[in-house]
Amino acid sequence: MSYVAIADQHAHMHDPQTFLTRYVWSQDHKVIAIQYMVTAMAIGLVAIGLSMMMRLQLGFPDTFHFINPANYHQFVTMHGMIMVVYLLTALFLGGFGNYLIPLMCGARDMVFPYLNMVSYWVYLLAVLVLVASFFVPGGSTGAGWTLYPPQAILTGTPGAGWGIILMLVSLAFFIVGFTMGGLNYVVTVLQARTRGMTLMRMPLSVWGIFMATILALLAFPALLVSAIMMALDNQLGTSFFMPAIMSLGEQTGHKGGSPLLFQHLFWFFGHPEVYIVALPAFGIVSDLISVHARRHIFGYRMMVWAIVAIGVLSFVVWAHHMYVSGMNPYFGFFFATTTLIIAIPTALKVYNWVLTLWRGDVHLTVPMLFAIGFVFTFINGGLTGLFLGNVTVDVPLSDTYFVIAHFHMVMGVSPVLVVCGAIYHWYPKMTGRMTSEVLGKLHFWLTFVGTYAIFLPMHYLGILGLPRRYYEMGDTYFLPDSVQSMNAAISVAALFVAASQLIFLFNLAWSLKHGKPADGNPWRATTLEWQTPETPPRHGNWGPELPVVYRWAYEFGAPGHKEDFVPQNEAPDGRVPATHGQASHG
Amino acid sequence: MNITVAAVALVAGIYVWWLAVRRLTTKPWEAQGTYDGRDTAQMAGPAAARIGLWVFLAVATSFFALFITAYLMRMNPEAVKGVDLRDWRPVADPAILWVTTALLVAGSCGMQLASWALRRGDFQRARAGMLAGGLFAIAFLAGQWLAWRQLQAAGYYAAGNPANAFFYVLTGLHGLHLLGGLFVWGRAASRMYQGSTAGDSTRLSVELCTVYWHYLLLVWLVLFGLLLIT
Amino acid sequence: MQPEYKKLEWWLIGLTTVGVAAMLAPGLVVWAKFVTVPDDAAVVEAVGQQWSWSFRLPGEDGVLGAIDATLIGADNPFGMDANDPRGQDDVLVFGPELHLPLDKPVKVLLRSKDVLHNFTVPQFRVKMDTVPGMVTFMWLTPTRTGEFEILCEELCGMGHFAMRSRVVVDDADTYQAWLANQRTYAQLTARPAADLVAGATAYSVCSACHGINAEGNQALNAPKLAGLPKWYLTRQVHNFQDGMRGGAPGNDIAIQMSAIVEPLDETTIDNVVAYIATLPDKAAHSTIRGDAAAGASSYITCAYCHGAAGQGSWSTNAPPLAGMSDWYLARQLQQFREGHRGRHPQDLHGAQMARLSRVVPEGKQTDDLLAYINTLR
């Protein structure tokens, strides 16, 4: 069987000519990546807006009368769902996965470019259906992002008619779109690496995204399965999840279904989802720290093994979200143990980041600030995770602000810090221009300090027992009055943090035209994406010849070299085949 | 969830084993400057499509395994303590399912014959096998549709009983997967009937369709067995 | 500049493992206690529904009677199986409080009539979801007396935040006194049928203000009663008698009403309420003008309990609003907002409405809302 490796079919991959084929119906992974990023950030802005609504209500109850309890639950639900699925998953895998995998592996594109393009358009459709659910009668669903039945499809919950159906349809589209993209990411990593790019020479970013994609491919079907069954319960009156119950005084006619079955399925998706977001963040932050500390990542092999171990373990911890769900309480022993075991490889990663910084030549660039901010925040979120994973400690804390504080630290703020750092880091490659460092630092400090002002007090509120998902606490026996003052302060901090994201957006937009021109490798990094012949890389990435990799991705400060770093594609005799370092601005 | 965990563990196990084979223990910093020819893929094209299909089958396996887990958890009173499960009334599986199973087996055989024939270079026979594989699959779907009609006529409505609902859902989703396969099959078959030799992409399509047909046969046998014994 | 330092990394892994194990082990030991209910634990059942709690005690035989979720209805809110002899002596507590004896371990069985809820008393440090279709449990030993708030901690729909109730931990004597005041299932079902003739006679007192057909009279501050369900009227009469309404200064009209209903006994209340149910339900005149279209969006919140058509619902303890005296609704909203109604510690349903009354501000928005309710008749 004779064939030409697609990675070398440069002649067949003519640059698309028209604006439409170049930027809209593009099959170029870099364009698709940016499409994903822009869409995800746009819908993410909606989610930030929703969180501001929530904070207005919580900080100043009885003040904003356009927020009623039903709206409030809709804001909570859509904020959570958008942030977890439509922003973070799409941004890390669809955005950074698309951009970095081919460039870092030395491929010309994804192996199935057409599928890749369809993947984005299906994702966009999912986002549009999601947005449409705000405008249907009854509004979007207010069942919480976990969409637990029976309430999700009963009239006591906002959006129980159109809202929940559109939510499920949107999720189904998302999963289908993601599966198309995910096949690409996995097969590209497996099949399209350039010569010399062994698995153990891959940058950790690729490792994190690769493992996260595998998790997502295996976990998202659980969400699809539960969405299908819930839609049938709603539309056909089946009883998969619906037991014999009444809804506001009337019998529903359902019989025998198991609400816990849904929860098992949901969290079988939901827990790996945490790592679907976290693993790419782990990988990217490893690379940021290494480059900006001018030092090899400490314990590369352990870092890879830890990613693999976390990925595998993440499938056997799901029921730690269900300690108080009414499932057989004996499950608690098993899941508490597995949950705390997963802390070990995770802790190892933290040690290795710190040990990389140790005696490194730390450059406090904007990406580095975000990376260090991530390590801080992740340690914080990880430690509270030990509280919540330990079943006995979890029981009083579950469903309180402590949980909110924990998961916002660990999978809200931490990944978002990485996203920001990564965008500042790769922006020069994507656009050929540097972002403004002053604005970047301002953005970092406001975000970092601001998020602590938001979420640190929430730990305390949770320990006091303030329940989550409450429209208002009102008068109560057991909470001091200062709780309300603290909530007001949190809301003010949240407004500041939200506003500081505008600085970020302004910086990105402004730098597009006015940023300092960047050369091909402004951070003097070793990985392949910085060694492209043009910046931004053209369609096909590499010019006539693919790069050949001779070394691992973390060769810093090696003796006998002119610079303090050695690109992966520099031959042992010092020859670099591709002419890197040229900038093309346009 | 045991079955799902087992399935995922299996996939994960294969994956980890494969990684281990790829010598995840090499120290990349020591291998500087050398070029390890064995571990470079450079094999996009057909190999990528093959691997892509296998990855997709892993996803589909996760999907069906989760459905089967849900089926067993919903049915089995031990799995969820305290739930009122007196409502499970098994479906009387229509006899026509045996016929459709035979049709699906025949479809798989047709595909396999087509693959073998192509490998031998016997284009005529490959065309015939391909046609048979697709037509049997279409007949299978028609048979499944008949089975649905029979169940409806016998009063087994989806809302009536979880066993009925699962029957429709499982057969329906399996059928949808087959429909997707038939789409690819249709494109490949029409190419084969337009030309007189098989190009690389046609060969690949036949090969991938064969794998997919076998996979869906396997899934159907598992589902059918599950429906029969419960 | 070693790329890795095996010894250090293994040490770190080892120490982390020890640390994690040291945290996990005590946790698991305590969890073993959590899952093992003491043999001498008394049994109490807490039943969640949108958006209130009710409770059931096993009575003298110490065993809870059988229930069936499909039997739940306005006449049988617990879904009791009437044929089960073990259920006859079950004590049914419709709220507002559950009492528990001090220092006695208690196993709380949890069930739900509709959706997932979570039975939480923050001070108990244990909580568990109530799951429809199954019975979950938790156990505890109250160690000090006092009143503790019950919260729902599983998002259960619009009224989630307002689903409050109370646990009172008593010393043994106080507990027995409370228990003696509660009714069993048998007692509740053995109430004699209402006597409409006696009810008509007794109603003559009421008719002076509320009108011959209970149509209400704004000049006398007497709202329309026809069309209100029996459970609502009965509860309000009791509220007036027990001082939950009209028991505190600030509302002269309510004080007046509580003085009038003071002497009524249970049988008379049953009879009067049954008689009022026979009166024709004619929609009251609208007296409030507003923009009904604008009020529709405010009514979204109300509809969750009072129904989309303002028809009311026994399960949410919400009276009908459609066709009732709008000026009275306006005044009650005012009373709720200002704390004259719904502040009494025993009036949990009132407290719920008081929380929700603040969702709609007074002034134009309330007028619009009432104008919208007037279109529902």
C-alpha cells in the first residue's frame, strides 16, 4: 500500500485564498483554535455577567428587584455550566489543544482537518442553542449545573419546559462536536509527530492536553447517556430517573425510576471533567514555569507519570461528590480512599513546579506571574480538596460556601489564571505582536488579589454553615450579622475582578495593532512552535521541510551553546534547519 | 457502575500498557542529539484513519457500556437500595430479532468477504461483498423497525415500563450508529460502482467499514444477549 | 542542575503518602461510626416536599407504618397506607417543629414526596439528601437543648432558600409534654364528618362582616372567604387563635379577628369551614388599577406556589389568589413585608411568605402584580 504521509503533503495544502476560506470555513488548526478561543471567551463573558448578577443579589439582597429567585437559580445554573463546559473545556482542548498540538509535535495540521472544522461549527451551534435557551418561554433551566432529576424536569424549577430541553440538546451537540475534535487531538499526537519527537520528548502541555482529551472522550458519553434518558423521561414520560412522585400536589405518573442513577452517571462524567480542565492547565503551567525560569522542568518523567496516573484515577473517585446523596454510605470508605490517593500524584506535581522555580533564573514576566499565581491558588484549592474528599469532614461542609470556595479555587480561578498566562505567552506567536506588559501586570494583580478577596472569605462562611445556592439567607438563628457584611464585601471584590477582565480584553485588542512587534521566539523557548519559519505560522506551519527533533523540550543553560536554551530541532552539530527568528507582521 | 468501571479500566489498562511499551521510562535528557527512528510516527493518512476509527470505537464502547450499566442498575434492586423496583416487566423479545441478528451477521460476513477480496485484488467480488454487507445492514434496520412495530402493537409502550423504554433506546441507538456507518458505506460503494478498480481511499473505506460492521455486530450481540437473559 | 532527583522525589511521595494516610485514617474511623446506627436509637421520619418539611414518629409500637408514594394527596399528605395497623398510632407532625429528646440517639429516616432535598441542621454536623423513591437515613445524639434551624441544602426549585423548619431539643419532661399534644394518624382520620347545618348557624356571626355568601366587604376590612380551601381556612383560624396572627400590636384588624375566633372549638371550625366551602365562589370586584402586562413578570415568582392560574395548591400551602379580594392581598403583602405577619416563631408558612414578599417591592410593582392577578379570575 503506497501513500504519502499527510504531514509531508505540503503541495496539496495550498493556502486558502479568500477571506471566507481563510478565516471562516478554515481547516487550518490555528484558525480553528482562535475561533474556539474567541467563541469560548465570548460565552465566558456572558457567564461572568451572570455571576455578577448573583453577587449583586447575594451582597445586597432586596435591592435589585429584577433578580427574583427563579432568575437567580437560572444565573447559578448557566454560570456553572458555561464556565465548566463551554468555556474551560472548549478553551483548553478546542483552543489550546488545536493550536499547540500540531505546532508542538511538528505536524502541518491535525490529521483530519475537515473533521476539525466541523467540530468547531458544531460547538458554535451548541453555544447558540445554549444562548437561545435564555430567550425561550420560561427561560433557561435553573436546576443547577448538575441538572439533577427529578427537579430538573418538574415545574417547581425554573425553565423546566423549554429551558432544560435546550440545555440537553446543546450538551449533546457539544459532546458530538467535541468527539470530532478529540479524535483529532489523540490521533494527531499518536500519528503525526515529526521525526525524533518521541513521546518522552513531548512538552508537558501536549501531554496534559492529550491525557485530558482521552479522559473527555471516555467521560462525555456518560453525560450524553444521562441527557438522552432525561430527555426521554421528560418528553415520552419514561421512568429512567423518575420515581413515583408528585409535582406541586399532582401525581406525575412516573414510577420506579432512580434519581441516584442519574447522579452516578453525571459524576462519572463530572469528576473526570475536573481533570479535563486541570490536566491541560498542569501541562501548560509546567511549560510556562520552565521557560520563564530558564530551567528544565524538574522531574519530567514523574510529571508525565503523574498526568497518566491522575487520568486513570480520576475515573474511580466520582462518588465523592455524592457522600450525602443517599447512596449506600459504605461507598464512602472506598471513595474517600481513592480520592485521597489521587492527592499524591497531584501533590508531586506541585513539588516539582516549586523545585523547578528553586534556583531558577526567574523572570517575572506576565505569563510567569500567572503561572506562579496558579501554583498558589492550586495549592489552596488542593488543600481544601483534602477536607472535602475525606468523607467525614465533607458531611458538614457539603453544600456550603466552603464547597464553592474550594471548586472555584481549584477549577475556576486556577485554570483561568493558566488560560490568561497561556494567552499572554502564545499571543506573540498567534499575532506577531507582544501584549502590553504594564496592562498585563495590572490585570494579573487585580485578578489574583481580587479572587482571593472573593474566595478566601467564602471558606470561612462555609465553615459557619452558610448554604450555597440560596437566593438569600435572610434572618437565621445560627449566623452572625457579619455574614451579610462579608457577602457585600465579596460582591464588591467580584465586581472589581470582573471589571479587570476588561483590561485583559482591551490589552488583547489593542496589542493586535499597536503591540510591540515580536520576533519568532520572544521568550527564547525551546519548543517547536517557537521555531516556525514565519510568525504567525502560515498554513502548513513549517515551510518546505518538517523540523527534525533531536532533544527534549527543556534544554536550558546547556554548556557550549551561544544562548541559554537549545531548540528541540537544533541538530547536535548546532545546525538549525528552519530559519527561525524571522518575524512577519501584517 | 461496575461494568463501566471495568470497561474504562480495560481501555485505560490497554492504554497504559501501550505507553509502557513505548518506553515511558526513557530519560529524554540523556537521549540528546540522537534520533530515535523507532518512535516516530510520520504515518498520517490510512494509519491515522485506522487509529481514528479505533479511538472512536473506544468512545462508542464507553457509551454503550454506560447504557448497559444504567440498564442493570435500573433493573437490579441490589444496586440501588430502597428504590421501589416492582415496576420492571421484561419485554417479550419479538422473534424477528433472531432474524435481524442473522441479517447483521450476514452483513458482517459480506464486509469481511469484500475486504479479503480486495486484498487478493478481486475487485468484482469485493464489490459484491460490499453491496451485500450494506444491503444486509439495511435489511437489519428494517427488521428492527418491524420489531418496534410489533412491540407497539402488543402494547409495549416506552412510557409503560422501564424495560420497554430501555429496549427502544438501546436498539434505537445501535441503529443510529449503524445508520452513520451506512452513510460512509454509501459513499464508498458508489465510488466502487463508478470505477473499475479500487483506489487507496476506497480500500481504506472498505477496511474501516468492515471493522465498524464487526464492532456493531459485537455490540448488538451483547445487547441482544442482555435483552434475552433479562 | 539534575533533571531529576529520584531520592528527593521518592521522599516527597513517601511523606505525602504518610500525611494523606494520617488524615484519612481518623476520617474513616469516624465514618464507620456514621454508618453504624446504635441499636437503641429512636426512629423519626422527616419528609421533604417543595418547600416545607413534615415529620412522622412511630408512636407507641415503635414502628412506622407503611407508606405508598402514589397515595399522596390533599387528604393524605403522608401517603399513609390506611390498611397497615402499624401506621395507626404513627404521630403526624405537620410542622412547624420537630422535637427531639436530649441525649437519646435518634435515627432520622428521610424521604421526599417530590424532588431531592437535603435535611440539614448545621449544628448537628450531619446531613443527608432526601431522595424520592427511597428512604435514606442519618443518626445523631442531641447533646444540648435549644432550637435549631432546619435548612434544605439540595437545590430543590424556586423556593429552595425559603424551605426552613426547626428542631427543638428538649429535656425528657418537656419532650413528653410536647409529644402528648401531637395527634396520631388514627386520631386525625377519626374526625367526624362536618355538620353543614351547624356550620351555617355558626357562620351567621362571620356573615356580619364577611357577607352572607362570604363575598367579603372592603368597608369592614373583611376579605372574601368563598373559594378558599378548607385546609387554608382551618389553619388561619388556628393562627388567629394561637396568636400567630393578631397576637402582637401593630395590626388592629387582625387583633379584632383573633378576638372573634377565640372561643371556637375544633368541631365548630370544621363545620364553619365546610359550610363556607359550599358557598358560591364569585370573583371579587377589582379595586386596584395597574399595568397587568408589567405585573405578569412579577407573578412568575408567585406562580411557583400559588399556581400559574392563581389557583393555589395544598402541597405548597399556598391559598388561591385568583378572584379573591385584591385590596386584602395588597394589605397582606404589606403586612408580610413589614413584619406584622409571618414573624411569629410558630408561623413557618407565614415566615416563608414573608421572605418571598420582599421579592416584589411595594408601590407600582405591587399594583401591577395585583392587576395581573385580577386578570386570572
